[in-house]
Amino acid sequence: MCELLGMSANVPTDICFSFTGLIQRGGNTGPHRDGWGIAFYEGKGFRTFKDPDPSYKSKIAELVQHYPIKSRSVISHVRQANRGGISLENTHPFTREIWGRYWTYAHNGQLSGYENLSSGHFKPVGETDSENVFCWLLHEIEQNYAEKQENMTEVFRFIARCCDRLRSLGVFNMLFSDGDYVMAYCTSNLHWITRRAPFGHASLIDEDVTVDFQKETTPNDVVTVIATHPLTHNETWSKMQPGEYCVFHLGEMLTCNSN
Amino acid sequence: MCELLGMSANVPTDICFSFTGLIQRGGNTGPHRDGWGIAFYEGKGFRTFKDPDPSYKSKIAELVQHYPIKSRSVISHVRQANRGGISLENTHPFTREIWGRYWTYAHNGQLSGYENLSSGHFKPVGETDSENVFCWLLHEIEQNYAEKQENMTEVFRFIARCCDRLRSLGVFNMLFSDGDYVMAYCTSNLHWITRRAPFGHASLIDEDVTVDFQKETTPNDVVTVIATHPLTHNETWSKMQPGEYCVFHLGEMLTCNSN
């Protein structure tokens, strides 16, 4: 399948440490060698790096790993192709605009029977089930909310209801962000951890790398990392339940509900 | 203002040489230090590198300069901000989807009186005149053509008519691509050159770099490069006329018309 990585933080934070763990799973410690991508929000803008080649030996992944891009909201993905060939247009994350905001999405899983979901003017470019249902989700959001809502919690509750429909079509773990909020929806595997003071050491599972977050942070930093499987072996990650969704904002959990 | 760089080629070709010249103009040999970006199409997919920092000292630009990404259609831009602050969301090129294809656009110039152009569901994310009129152009295309046309020359003629309207609002030099075609519209400064066998040497104006294209190509390669100002001093570039538009496909000029 694939693996997901997301981050929500209250100060612009780099994701070099977690990304170093993830990209090993893209062909080295894991089988997800069919492309990778990462989107960083900075203000209302974003930048995405992606590659249809395996992440563990990608020159571009190496740059991202060593060049600290600081962001409050990040979504990343390493791919093991099932539906749709290995190509740039099938590489996650995907980004589209609604309400004058960029929405970014990545999916882990496989769906059947999604072909008849209407996506309005949002047309998929590639052939993946993932991009198809992303277009459908955006269409549903745009049909139900003509503009950004004051109460975004309600919008994410609506998105979770849409995800419940997709859950009936197969495995649907996903990350979704408008740059301010990062939403996680789980049907099988998603874990998260919130780091805050007092910060400690963390050691990656997939690489021999340890970081002392105390040295990298200030006492008020709050950073949540979401991943398909825990990335560190000396911290306690929370496992999400099937049908559960969580919304994070500035590193803090806003809501977390089973459906 | 800004500078534009585009490429259309019949085989996947890297743009390292031309990009090396362009990025010097982003703060070193030119004043365009307010960000830069480049989009490469590969099949129906694309990848964009962008940075709100000056290109001539950008780590990411350095990667793009030295890591040959091969593409048939490329659009790049170095920015000198006029409308809209220095930020990632105001950094060109911009990409949006219509008809299940990604369209990429970059603009050089400044417009007035564009605020009332209706862009339908395409909402600008940043504050630039450039992105505003990109959204309007996409809306016009989508309103007039429900899907990809067999005769794309007609679509580009329609786009050129829309650009004529924008020309009345100020300076509007732009590059526009759906991945297959690269269109250039000129109101003041745009130059192009088509390189084909027999290939020769070329020397950059902005850097002490010379390339022997004979060594980098095969005899059937056809590569057109479009730039605000010529990038080499020992080749003959064609200067576009005000109101002229050209459409390139697989390196060859399809059409070039003054309005």
C-alpha cells in the first residue's frame, strides 16, 4: 500500500527528522518504492516536492531531508502502487484550490466502486482511486459550503461523514489539509504523537538517528506528527481506531471522534 | 517586473543551461530577487520547485540547476514584485486543472482594472494581478470549451483573444502550457529560439558557461526556448511583436500571429 506522514505545529517547524525515517520506507526498510511526495504550507502558499522514483535514493528527497523547510502544516506520502501506474501524475500528495485556499491530500489504501462518484468540475488527471475520491471530496465540500466557514470544525465533521462513505468502499486512511488544519481519517493504520515541553530525545526506527528536541525547540512549541506506523521506538504514539478522525490545528488536537 | 523562461521540446530535455542563465537575473545580474519558480511536465503530471527567496542564492535553485530533470514542456519565472507581497502564494508559476489536465502559467508585467474580471469557481489564493487574470483565463476557457478539443490551435486562438483584452489593461507577457503545448503572448518583451541539427555552441550572457549542444543532443532533437530577453550572446533569437502570440508543440512552432 503506502505510508502517510503529516505534521501540525504552532510555529514553523522542519520535518527533517520524521522525513528521514519515512523515506527509508520508500524502498529500503519498506516496500513503498513507487514514488514519494511532500507538501509544505507557508502562509497561504505551499510547495511540493515529488518524484516517481524510490524516496530512499532520490536526490530530491535528499535535499528535503537536509534542507530545513519550516512549516506549520505538512503532508507527505511514500507510494506502493496498486491502482494507477508509476508516474508523476499518480504521485501523492495532490493539491487543488477551493475558496481561494489550497487543499492538499494523500491517501493510503485501496478502494473499489468509486468510479461513479461525481466530482463536478474537479477532474482527475491521473488514474488512481486516490485522486478520484479526492476530486469527489472537494466537489462535496464545494457543493455544501460556498466559502470558508467560521466554524471549520463543522466542515471537517462533514468531510468525515464523506470519508465514512469511502470506508465502505475499502481501505481509506488519509491526510487532508487546507494549510491551517490537518485532518487524519483512519480505517486501519494511523498513529499520532504530540510533542511539547519538556522535550526529550527521540530515536528513529528506520535509521540510526537520534534527535534531542530540547535543543531544537522553544518551551512553547507544540508539534503533532501523524504517521501510518510510529517512526520512533522510544516514544508513545496513539493509534487511531477504524472510522476515527482527528483534526489538528497549530499542533493541538481540536477534535477526535469515532463515527 | 519579472523574467520568463519556457521550453518546448520533442524529446525530454533538461533546461539546466538556460535555467543557469535565468537564475543569475534573480538578484545577481538582474533585479528579480523576489522569488522564483519552475514547473516541469512529465507525461500528464508536473512538478514545481519554487521559493520566495532570490534564485541566484537559493539552495533549491542550485539543485534544479545541477540535477537534470528531463521534460518536454517547462515554464519558469523570476519575480520582481509589484502587485502582491513577497510570499510563496504570490510566486509564479501557477498551476490549476481543467478538463483533467494541469495548466501552468507565468506572467511578466503589471495590470490595472483587472479586479472585476469574473473567474467563476477559480479563486485566487494570493494577491497578484497575475494570479487574478490566470483565474479569469481558466474560467473563460472552461466556459467556452467543456472538454479538451481536437483542434487545440483554435483554443489557443481563443486564449490569445482573451489576452488581447488583458493587453488593454497594461503589460502582459505570459507563458501558458497544458503540458503538451507551450503558448507565449507578448506585449513588450519576449524572445524565442529553436535549436535543431546541426547543433552548435552557445554561451550564456549572465554566467561564464558555454555548452556544446552537439554533445547533448541527437540529430532529431528540436528544442525551442522562450525568454524575456535572450539568454545567449552568440545565437540569433527572434523578438516577438506587441500583440503577437506563438504556440509551440514538441519544439516546433505551430502558429505565430499578430492580433
